[in-house]
Amino acid sequence: MPKGLEDVSKYPNLFAALLTDPDQPWTEEELGKLASGNVIRVLGDIEKVWQLRTHEDFPEKSYINFLRFGTISKE
């Protein structure tokens, strides 16, 4: 575990370090994408799985393949 990033409450430390990185500083726009982009993507994936699982013919556990590969396997 990196020092200063013991839990999610320390994310501001990570963002501050990325903003001030002397070799390749991140822009505020890039950090915004990092912060919200992943959350939005995950929520979108959750919604897709929920919609698929409401159909009776949706095979159990195939949602994992859907999220990984964008396809539904009939395993």
C-alpha cells in the first residue's frame, strides 16, 4: 500500500501528486475523467447487467463475460 493512500479518503493526496508531478503533470480535465469516468463506466455496466438479468433466458454468471468481453456466453 503506498504511503498516503491507505484508503479512499486519501484520494485527494493522489490527485495533488498527479497535478504537481514535475515530469508529467495531469490537467484538471484529465483528473476529472479519472475521478468520474470510472464511476460512470461501472454504473453503466451495472445497469446493462441489471437489464439483461431481468430476462429469464439470461444464463447465470454470463454477466461476467458480458462485462469482460461484451458478449454473452451460454455456459
